[in-house]
Amino acid sequence: MSVRSWMLGIAAALVLAAGCGDDAAPAQTADVGTVDTSEDLDTDTTESDAPGDTTDGDVSAVDTTASDTTPSVDAAPDTTPSIDTAPPSCAGVTAQPEGVFLARAQSVTGELLGCDRALHAMAGADGSTLRVHIDAFDRLEPLTGQVTAPAPATLTLRFTDLLGTVLAETSGLAAGDTADLVLDRTGEFFVTLESDEPTVAAAYGIRVGCAAGSDTDGACDREYTRYPIVLMHGAAGTESFGGLIDYWNGVRGPMEAAGYKVLVDAVDPYQSSDVRASQWRAHLDGWVANGEARRFNLIAHSQGGVDARLLTADLDPERQIQSLITLSTPHRGTSLASIADGTLSNLQLTSALVDAVVDGLVVLYGLDTDQDVAAQMAALSVSGMEAFNDATPDRPDVYYASWAGKTCSLINLICQANNGGEIVNPLLSATFAALRIFEGDNDGIVGVDSAKWGDFRGTVGADHLNEIGLGITAPGYDPEDLLLDEARRLQAMGL
């Protein structure tokens, strides 16, 4: 019998003795350390005493290092979670794809999954103060190695412009806190959220409003669109005539005073839309590069609407154009251009001669003299626009709307009464009469039916010049009111 077997037998006897009732004789304690085992000691060398030890039966003197078959700690599966005492870290913080737009008074929720940051766009009017409310910021799970209840998570909220320049930053924010940004311009800004402990996974809820304290001067009531409004001029137009009269006369100032961001520039006044659309593309690129905007709402008059349609369809690979509203644009051509194009041919006037005459006129405005009015008229003719429409489909992701202008002859009192007292400008009386023959109702340059495109909003009592504030407008029409109303519609649409 081995020493181990003999000891297990004695242990079993002791357990049985201890399990007896109260009447049982007290168990005798065996002094294992003094039991004589010399008679039954196994002579197996693997369980013998270590060299130098006695073999007198004293179990305490037996070396069992080689004979102990009890599984070691390392051999058993370790189910105790290991605790990493080193603080977790990130190789870098990754920006999530842009989240949903943070509109006023709407709550937005999301998650930070660790080592990342969330980004949302928001917008407001210059002079106002945007206040972001942290409605929630809760851990989704404790940090690695965290064995006690975690402390409340905090975050850093950062405001940046469209070029990534940091405008304001606040750390240590928790649920219930706020952060403010005073706006020095109208339009879009970004807000990013990043956990103060980068590896923390957390759920967040935020909303934005106008800080009440900034409304002492009505700043919270200022109006804005998410994307700026680009005013695009028509044929024979420019940003400003000789620096004295704006093409969009009396319109831009009131819109900006209300809070809207308005962008205006010029392209060649006497060129086809192929040329002009490329020039508009360069203007948009410049505004993007300067951080003025990343997307645009276009409002275009006359040929400017044809430019805008071509720009939107063929020259906008980044899908920056979000809406296009046209005012008296010849979407189906104008008979005046067809007449001009045919007249040039019948009289055998060369395009070079016509261009020379036009160049002489535009010098008065200080404009570029490299013009091509023949190409312009051909493109805006009825046949030219038929070809254009076939080759230039609308984009499904862009909102298209249109307005038409309608003017009246001096003697047509019924027309005047129905159109706010509108009477055609004497400069357009001849073209108005000609278009009445070919197209019916018109504004002196473009027929009402030709001006309809997309979401047709109706007619205004104005001729082609009055539509943009040039000349004396009728009592029933104000171009400022028209464009302000359209801007408000764009704002309501989230554009």
C-alpha cells in the first residue's frame, strides 16, 4: 500500500466518525504527523523520501513533490477574467460618416463605438447663437478591466466651419450640459462629438436651438437656408451694370438683411449656355474652396435658368446643387431668338459683324468683349431648346421649380386689373406684341408656357425687366417679396 492510499483511508474514517450523532463517542484525533508507516511504506522510488530524509514513517518527512497528482492551477481552465491594469488607448480616432442634419428643435441620437467621433451638420443665421444640448451620453459597456460601476461618461464637443477650422471647443460635457457657438455668418457648420475616454462606447442624444440670451436683438428670429442662395443673371446681364445698378435690383440687400446668405457673380452676357455654365462652375468651385458653402440653391432669371440646368445636369459631379428655381426662363425657347437667328441669316449678316456690334455695347458696361450673340440666339431659339431638353434631363435629386412673368399692353385694362396693374415697359412693347402673335401671354421676352418647368409656381404681374426690380414695377408685384418667399420655402424644405 502506498503512503497516499493509506492516508486517504484514515481521512475517510475520520469523516465517518465526525458524522455520528450527539450520542456517539467523541472522535479520536489522529496525529497524522506521528503515524508510523514503516511497515507499509511503498518502496517505489518515485514516492521515496528525498535524499537525506529519514524513512521512519513520519509523513511530514515524506517528499511528495514527485508523487502529487493533484492538478496544478495552470492545468485547470482559468475562468477568472484577467484584469488589464494598463489604460486602454487608441491608435487614432476615426471620424464616422456624416450623420443626419441637426435641425432646430429636433433631437438626434447616435452611438460612439470607441476610438471614433460623430459628426453632424447644423445651420443658422449670422448674429445668432446656436446652443447644443447634450440630452444623453451613456456608456454602452464599461472600459476593459473596469470592475466597479463606471463613472458618468463625458465628451468633447467641437464646432468647425466647412474647411475644418475649429471655432469653439468644450470638454468634460455630460448629459444635461450645453455648448454655444456664436455665428459670424449664415449657413452650415459642423459639430463633432468625441468621448473624453476614447475607447468608451457610448450612446448620445443631442439637439440644437438658439440661445435665449442672444435674442435681445431678435437674432433668433433671423432667417436662413442651410445652403446659400446663388442669384444667376440672364442674357445681356451682369452682376452690376457699370457698378451703378445691380442686375437683381433691390433684391439682394433685403434678403441679406433678413439673414439669408446670398452669392452673386457674373458670366459673359452674350454667350451660349455651354460657355456660361462652365463659368458658373468656376464660381461655385471658388465658393467651395473659400469655405462659403459646400452645396447650393440656385435662383436664376431668363437664360440664367438654362445655364443652371446645364450646370446641374452635366457639370456637377459632386452633386452640390440641391435646388433650382427659375424666373421667366425660356425652357422651350423664345420665338424672339428664333426670329433673331432667322433674321441674321436672311439679311446675310455675318456672326462676326453682329459680335462686333455687341462688343461695342458691352464695353459701356466694362464687360468682357469676347462674346458670341449668334450662338446665344441659336441656342435659345425654339429648335435650339428642343435639342437642349432632349440632351439635358433633370436630376431626380434636385428640386426644380419655376415662375413666369406676364405683362399687359397699355390699352388692355382687363389684363392690367388681373395682374396687379402691370403695364409693359415701353422698351419691350415691340417684342411683347411680336410674342403675343407666336406664344400668347408673355413678359416681353419669354412666353408664359415656355417659362414653365418642374414645380410651376404661377405667374407674376411683371415684364422681363420688372421681374428683377429693373424699371418701375406694378403696384401688385415686388421682387423682394417673391424671392424672400422662395427662400422661406427652401428653408422649410431643409435646403
